[in-house]
Amino acid sequence: MHQSYSANDAFCDENGNINPDFPRTFWTNRFSEANERSTVHITLQYQQLADLEKIIELGFREGFSMAMDNLDHYFLTASNKQ
């Protein structure tokens, strides 16, 4: 069973061409299970601190927090239907 995956993320245009004006993010997602609970550990890496600062300036923190809240809500809703 796979316990992790990694990928590079980038801003692209409508044709999938990477925009070099924006930093890329290297994501590592690791999954673990204990006491009938699954946990995802997400690590984001950037080439330099300025890249991270740019992503935060673009609203990543708020967007990522909203996505995690939505995921929590989905899991709670799905578990209540079972």
C-alpha cells in the first residue's frame, strides 16, 4: 500500500504552460493511521524564502485553510451518512 506521494505544483495558463513568473511548490503528502484515524502530513518546499513569501502574498494561507476546512466538513458529512 502506498503511504505517500510527492509532486511539483505550478501556476499554468489555460493550455497547461507553466508560468515562470510564479514560484513552484514541491508537495510531499504522507499518510498514517492510528486508533482508527487517518492523518495526512503535508510538507511544502520552495527554492527560496522569497518564493514562500510570494505564495503567501497571493493568498495561499487563506485558500489552503479553506480547502482543509472543506475537507474536514466532507469527511464529517460522509461519516454521518454511514
